[in-house]
Amino acid sequence: MRPILLALAASLALSLPAKADDVTVAVTAIVEHPALDAARKGVLDALTAAGYKEGENLKFVFESAQGNPATAAQIARQFAGDEPNVIVPISTPSAQAVVSSTRDIPVVFTAVSDPLGAQLVKNMDKPGGNVTGLSDMSPVAEHLALIKEILPDLKTIGYLYNSGEANSVSLLAVLKAEAEKAGLKVVESAATKSAEVQGAARALVGRADAIYIPTDNTIISALEGAVAVAEESKLPLFTADTDSVSRGSIAALGFNYYDVGKQTGDIVVRVLKGENPGDIAVKTAAGSDLVVNKAAAEKMGVTLPQSVLSRANKVIE
């Protein structure tokens, strides 16, 4: 087939509506943890609400890369070969793997902080090609304001992250810029795999007044190790991910990832009904919840101010 006909055929394949009785949505995440699991559940529930019911007219496939980028690439290639109606990668590493594996199958990513920095799209308003999705860029300035409200004497913030995750590298640049405005110093400590998280947290003891963990899947998957260090050292620990507060962080101001998943699922439905993903603007997730953990604060030697407690969406005792 001539190149121009191939291009036309690919374009038509992206724009044709899927049959309601023959819909497959393939979902993958770099790792399983509460926030990403909640996002996946939100995607499925949005599809169900739109009439796509698992076991009836929807095949909903999920694969986890278990924190391994090589496995993420393998899953992406497998999905590309299976040719589902839509692929939904959850997290930046999974999205990068999927986008690199197909130019034809519609891709709707989610839980990606910086789609431009991760080179998933070239334009947020008009992504083009076969890719669109939802960004969960953290409100970093608001995070720092919250931490300073809880810790008025804060001078140095420790940033615990995976230096190999594009999402976290982008957020580090944002954090440094916002910290400078707030008169704060940033100290970095990196862990490239979950087994290194506890050691990386320990490296911040004596160097930082508090630990800040971004929406980093490697760190969050092994959060308990960092929490243990924070409790032992009375080093206050905060997260960008609200689902991590129940696991031991003091507080988080961020998205409800189930809602993030539902918002993503709404985009998937639009694609299933015939819209070209490249014509759908990449959106930033809506909503912001404040969740605090009084017990965790006490273990780390912190008293939460009433101003924070009174406006929290959820207080864990």
C-alpha cells in the first residue's frame, strides 16, 4: 500500500467509533499503590457509567510493571500487538513506554505531572497524533505554604524522589523555583528503586527540617520505609499524594485519584465514541483535597494547628 494510503488508513482507524459490543480497554501502571489503584478504579467506573460494562460489552485488561521500566516497555509492546480500542497508561514511565510503542492505537494517559517534559505530547491544547490524557501536576506552591503553616520555623525542605522518573525531575525544578520564592532551601535525596527508599530518607536526617515526597511512584510504593525513618528521627514527612496520608505522612494537599481516574475515563469514553485523541486537549485534573493525619504528626513531634484541622477534608485520628 502506498504511504499516503497507509496514512489515510491510520487516520480513519483512529476516528472510527468502536462498537459497543466489542470494546477492549487496556490499562497499565508502573506499579500498584493506593493512588494508582484508585485511578484505575475511577476509569472503570466512568466506563461503566457510560454503558460499557465489564463482562458484557467491555473487556478491561490491566497489567502492572511492578516498578520495572523494562517490564513497562514489554507490557506496552504486548498491548500494541493486541490492538485494544484504547490504551490507558497510568503514571509517567508507563505512558512513555506506551507512547513509544504505538502511533495508531488511541492512548489516554493519566497521573502524569508533566506531559510536555515527558515528551508525550508537543502541545497541551492540540496534542495531535494518537495521544491525549490528564495531567496531575501538583500545586507545589500550595504544598509549601501548607508545610510552612504547620512548621513556621521551616528553613530546609528535603526532597525524596526517584531521579530516573521524569515526573519527579520536572517537579524538582518547580519545587526549587517555588522554594526560592518562599525563602526555603531544597536538599535532594534520590532512590532509583523501592529497596533504596529507606536509605535515601535516612540521608536527609540532620540535613532537612522536613521531608517532601512528590507523586513519585517508586517512593510511594515503599512509603512505609520513609515513614519509619521520619518517626524515628522526629523528621516531619509530607506527601503530594493524599492517599499516602493514611499510610503515615502528616498531610497532603492534592487530588483524589479516584476522581482523577473518573475524569480520565470520561476522555476514554469520548475516544470510544469516535473522537480522535489528538483533537482532545490534555487537561489538568480538577479538585484538591486536604487530608491530615494527627497520629502521624504526633509520632513525628508535630502539633497540627487548628487552622489546618478546621479546613481539612479528612482528618485521620
